[in-house]
Amino acid sequence: MNKGFTLGDNSSQNKQSNIDAVKKSRQQEKSPAPKGVGPFFKGVGTALVSLLVYVTAAAAIMYAAAKHNNELSLPTNQSQAPYTSIPQKGTSDVGKTAYAYEFTYGWPYDEIETEDSGNFISNWFAKMMITSWSSSRGILHEVLRLFNTITKTSEVLMITLAPFLFLLTWIFSGFVGFLATAYGSLQDDIWGMMTTFFAFIFCILFFICSFTGFLQSAMLFMFFMLIPFLYQSGRQYIGGVFKRNSKFIGLLFALAVTLNAYKTLDHYVALGMLIGFGLIFLKAYLF
């Protein structure tokens, strides 16, 4: 009997300890953020770095839309290079540096020349790639035109929206590349159609479409986030965006600092910062 009671007591104690542990973990999750001067300055530093990265990314996107939405950077004409050996034509807004973008005729587009030799698979693959890349770049032209229109309307609006617009474009670019590649596989003669059919049956077409979509997404990311920093004109453009919109950027930073003060310092301190920043920016915008 005593053993029974002992086992029952131990079981109750274990259940109670488990309940206490769960309550303690929940209380820790709900515990307020640490407050003080240290957390405040840490939050200010984080906000500053985040804001600089955000605006820099937005400026890079604006530069790509304004300066590289052309046939030299994004060729779509299937009758010119890189899709054929005919020299590429087009104009650029950034001068001779843009010619470093000029694509050269080569693999896989040159595989189409093997059509006379009877290698219909190489010909099918080349036509599929030509259609896929030219179509995807054509759609990107329209997206960049939209970005540039927003920028010309209001740089402040574009700074606010650019990272979100880029994220949507980047997410959908892989899907567009997949569909464009699938569509390109149907742009050949009867032998090409048969190749598409068997490639579909054995999941080869799915692999090619998926890999091409992934590759186009990767190149789109580099187009927006790497290319602008490689050219002096791009770096100057990004610096100009910061200079022209310094008041707006300062306003965003002031709001971030005030919010951080509200979380890590006294609420009255945050209110005082809000009033102070408000007076400063009211004077800057009105006088």
C-alpha cells in the first residue's frame, strides 16, 4: 500500500514539474525585451545598417531599370547576337561601359547550326533555349519599364516599393523561365515535337525547364544586386539617390530610432524624441 501511494505521489510530482516547466518557458517567451542604454544603441546600430542596406538595394534596382533596360544588356531580338552570329545592335544610356555586357554568339545557341547535319536534338535544344531566354528577357523589359516609370514619378515611392517589387519579380522569374522553356520546346518541326514528347515522358523536359528557370532567377539577382556595383556609373547613381533623398532617409532613420527608444527606454523619452525629430523635419521641409 505504501509503495502504491509512493508511486502515485511521484507521478503527481512529475506532472506538476512538467506543468511548472511549461509555465516557466511561456513566461520566458512573453518576457519583455531588455531595456537600457546598451540595448538602445544596439538597436540604433541595427536600424542604421538595415536602412542603409535597404536604400542601397532600392537604388541598385532603380539604376538597373533606368540604365540597362536595352538590347545590349537584355537582348530579345532572335535575329541578332547572342542568338545568331549577326552583330548586336542597340543603344545604351551609360556609354561605352555597357558594351562589356554585349553577349557573344556561342553555346547553346550555335547548336542550331547543326540542323543540316541531321542532329535534330541539338537543333531542338538550341531553339528551346533561344525562345526561353529571349521571351524571359522580353518580359523583364516590361517589368523594368514599370520600375522606371515609378522612379520618374517619385523616387521616394520607388525607394519604398523597390525591394518588395524586386522580391516579387525574383520569385516569379523562375516560374516564368520554366514556362518559357516549356514553350520553347514546342518551337521546332515534327522531329522537335517528338523530342519534346519523349523528354516529357522521361521527365527530362521537367529537369531542363527547372534548371533554366533557376539559372534565370540567379542571373536576375546578379543583374539587380551585382551589376550596378561593378560600374562607376552605377555607384555614382546609387550615391545620387542617397543625396537626393537624404531628408526622406533621415526621416526613416528618425522613426526607427524613436521606435527603438519606445522599446528600450522610457516612453516619455521616446515621446520627446518624436517631438524633437518632428520639429527638425518640419523645419527642413517647410523652411
